[in-house]
Amino acid sequence: MNSSIILAFDVGGTQIKAAAVCGGTIIGPSVAHYESRAELSADEIINNFARIVRDVISKVEQDNQRISGIGMAFPGPFDYENGISLIRGLGKFDSLYRLPIGKMLEEALHSDATVQERLAPEFRITFENDASLFGLGEAVYGEAQGADRVVCLTIGTGLGSCFLEHGRLVKQRSDVPENGWLYEVPYRNGIADDYISKRGIIQLALELGMDLRGRDVRELANSAISEEPGARQLFELFGQRMALILSPALRVFVPDRIILGGQISNSGFLFAHTFQEGLASQGLRTHVLISQDTLTSTFKGIYDYVRG
């Protein structure tokens, strides 16, 4: 399976990012973004997945190499072992609730003669949490290489997380929150996901009395880079709040490194230092690093996960 091709899907509610990976290397021409069409019926969503598979395969020139598997980084809640979506009430992928997505997609692919002839005998479809696959990629290829204990955080629409020890995921252990998920950590009248996310930054800006005037997180970050005092303070306080919310759980695990990924990590240099300083003030001395490329790490993490 080492020289075979694995298709990597990073599935989001709006977009699906896909690529073919061979020998740990992403095949450049195969990388593309597609609409998720997550609001459609179950059959239409499965057909969309199958269409993307066909398109990615068409961009792979190695016709003599078979596709050994597809790895899907899928948001939760999800029964990853059995390939069953548990998402509902979000307006995205609701029609897939409790359906065996893996089996449905595999049937759709085997019914397509062009695709079937490219599938290896050991072909399988595998699912795992998107933050976990990002973390596995960081452990093998990125900022987590060589570290004994690592926590990876993906910050975007919500908060994703995973805990790794010696490059392996830790999900069920006394020093780790269930499944390695920090998004449910309580804070104020809500949970970490409400505060360590895009909407958390916007809410903090409002708490500081900032005039947003339609500015989103990216524009606020650009203002901070331009040394606008209020915007700079916003991100520094965001890092401090992250430390306050997450330090109780992180102090139990004692990670050597914490890796920041996700959309908000593009602005990570604005708050990583106050996050690290805040953790130190709470008794946890660790190194906070920023992923060089969240998507690349996710694709490579998918490759290693499916291959393993």
C-alpha cells in the first residue's frame, strides 16, 4: 500500500477540499475545492462525493496505480468507526443522520465502471475527526515532529482538538477529555466552542466596545497587523482567554507542544504569545507553535491514517 494512491477529503459544511496522496506526497494537480452541497438530500450528497472522487481520479496520471482507499476528515458528531453521521439540527448534512455513509459511497463508486477499475482489492473508506487527522499530519510531517506529548487545536467556525502521545492519538484516558475534545469545556454560561472560534473573537470585540462596521475576523487581524491599538489588544486578550479556558484540561496532560491550526491560525502570531504566557501563569510551561499549512497536514494525516 506504500506506493498506492489514497484520496484525502477534508469535508466542511461549505467546502470539500480533496487531493490524491502517494508515498506521503500530495499530487499537486489533484488538489481542488468543491461545494459540499450539504443542504441536499442524502442521495444527492453521496452522488456529490462520488463526483468529486471521479474528478480527483481523472487528475492522477498514474493510471497503473490503484486507489487503495479514501480518507475523510469529517466534522462531528460522527460515529467514525462505522462511518455513520450523527450531525443534525445544523442545516448541513442533516439528511445523512444515522446513515452508513461509507457503505453508501462505496456502493456508488463500485457501480461506476470507470472508477471501479481504478480501485484496489483492499480499497476501503475511512472516517476520522478533522482535528485528529490534522494532528496526525503535524506529528509526522509538521511542527509536532519529535515531541512526546502534543495537543493540536484547530480554530475556525468552532474549536477542534486532539491529544497525541508519541505520534498516536489519545482519546480515552484519565488525563485526556473524552475523545480528546476540548470544545465542550465549560466557560461562563457556555462552552469553549463559543469563545475560541470566529464568533468568539467577534463577541470579544463587542465586549471591548469596538466598532466592527461589518469587519470580520480577517479584517480585524489586518487592522491588528497595521498596529491599530484596539485590534492588537483584541487578539492579545483572545490568547489570554484561550489560556484561561483551556489551562485546567491542558495542565492534566502536560503537553510539550501545542500546535495551532485552522483558519484563525493564519492570525496565530497575534495571540500565540499571550496564549503561551497565559498558560505559564496557570502553571503550564509549554511551547505554542503555528502550523505551516493546516490543509497539507490534514491531507498527509489522512494518508498515514488510511495507510495504517
